[in-house]
Amino acid sequence: MAKSYRRFSTEFKLRLVEAYLAGEGSIKGLANGAGVDHSLLHYWLGKYRAGELTLDVAREETMHEAEQKIAALERKVGQLTMELDLLKRGLIAVPARSNASSSIISGPEASAPAEDVA
């Protein structure tokens, strides 16, 4: 089973770090109150002191996630466009059956049931 990790927003991290720096509690107390491990709060505190934990970082993370999502959607649009082109070419290249009607949406009509089914 794959291990999943919780993700915390930069605002959440900043709130905890700034609460500690403002003297609102101990690292363990604030961490327990927020439901995170105290070592994680120590890590965030180090990043904050190094200038790596700011709202600018949050905006960059959001932009990066948005760019990844846009790229994935563009790939999907390209794939669907290619599939549509292939389907259009296939439908034009294959002559329609003369003895059965067919629809792109519903497919060929069902065959008539046998009358003497016992």
C-alpha cells in the first residue's frame, strides 16, 4: 500500500510559526494543537528563518500546480483531437452497410428477435 502524505498550506505553516515566534505557546504545544508533529514545526521554523517560507513561495507553488494542470489538460485535448480525427477518417473511409441502418451515437440497430423462441 502506498503511503500518503498530508499537505499543509503555506498559510497554515506561517500561522503556526508566527504563533510560536509571538510566544503563544511552545513548539510541542502548538504542534499538538494543530495536529502535526513537533519536528515538522521545527522544520518549518528553520525554513522560515532561512526565508524559504513566505507567501511568495505559496504563490509560486500555486502557479506551478496550475501550470502542471494546464499542461495535463493540453495533452488530453491533443489526444482527444487525434482520436476524433482518426474516427472521422475511419467513418469516411468505411462505406455504410446497405442492408442495415447505423448511427454514430447508437450504433447498428438490433436484430429482430426470433419468433419461435421456446
